[in-house]
Amino acid sequence: SLISEVSRIYRVHLSIDPAILDAVDTTPETIELLCKQAFFLLNKSRNWGELFLFPKAISRTTKQLCGSIEIDHAKNAKRILGEIREDIENYIFPRIKQNGYETLSKEGIETNEIFNGPVLENGWIKDEALGEITSTIRTEEIGQIIANIKGVNYVDNLSFRLSEEVTELTAKKNELITFEWLNAIKDQSLVITSKGEDVYFGANSGLEVSIGARALNLEDIDSSIQIQPDLPEGSYREID
């Protein structure tokens, strides 16, 4: 049977880019469609004797970050908050970088090794680029991430709950921790200050809080993606 000829079976967990979720209606049907597209894409170019199971979308659990962040200028708030969100999301579940043939070849990877795997639309993914989900998150680590962002002066009294000091969160299996920013800032659970003044004091809704848009991180995709070597120069005939 076909099953007996399969030497390796891979489970697939799919984390959908928040930038995509922001642009479409997040319904079970949409998630199912994205998982189906990933399933067919992986199995279309799989190695002989290997099989990718139908992807399981990682569920997201939304938490709030409480405390205060002092920034250099109020005019930089939108950019700084956007970078805070991006860096924390990347810490919890690192984005994947894809590489083209030329880049991998220059790194000394043999052609056979490059092509011994699924060919994706934007190149290949190296094993070391596959990050792990951070299932346990601590305020100490989140505070350090925020403090490292340009324009942040200091971070104070971080907690994952307003009414009491909660400094650690642990995700369940197949669960991804995310943070809700707009209402947290509007409700003053997370206070953004500049020169001692509350940047968003008096905001009546989350829509009045400006956060830099998520990027699709196109810089993570080689600008000159190649999925095959350059053809030799001179007179030749391509034979299919």
C-alpha cells in the first residue's frame, strides 16, 4: 500500500502571519482554506517516501500587558509601539527567513542538499531558521525587549494583570500567546508617557491609539530569489 511506502510523516503546525489576519475576515473557513493551501503546497514538492499531514492552525490566546513605558517624544509613539508589537511577536514565535539558490550556494551548501526538499515559492528554509514557540513568557524578558527599542527611555511595573502582580504566562499545547494593545492603552492598563505626560490620556476608544502597521517583512525574502542556478553563457539549447 501507499502508506507502507512512506518512510517519514511530518506533523505541521501553522502560525498565520498577523499581517494577513489583519487584512482578511478571520473565520474558521478562512483558516481552513489557508491550512489547505499549505497542505497542498508542501506535498506538491515533498521528497519521495515522505508525507506532510494536514496542518493544524495554532490557536491564539490574547493577554494584556500592564505597566508604563516612557518614550523620548510623543511624535514617535506610533513607530515605537509598532516595533514593540513586532519584536514581542517575533520573540514569542520567530518569523521564518527564506533564501534563494544563490544565497545558499554562497554559504557553501551543496546543490543536491539545496534541492533535496520542498521548493517553496520564495526559495528554501534552512533548518536553523525554524524557530520554536516560546510557551512561557516573563515580564523580565518582555521588559528587556521593549527597553532595547530605539526611543524607549525606560519600562516600569510590568505585569500581565492590572489588579495583581502576574509576571509569568504559560501557553497551553498548540497555543500562541498574543497581546491586545489598543484597549490596554486606551484603558490605561498600559500607560505610554513622554516627558512625564500621558501620550494617550483621554483616548475614548482604541481607534484613537496609533500603532505602526505590521509589515510582511519582505526584507526577509531575498530580493533576488532564485530557485535554480544561472544558465551558462554561450550557445546552448534547452532540452525538456
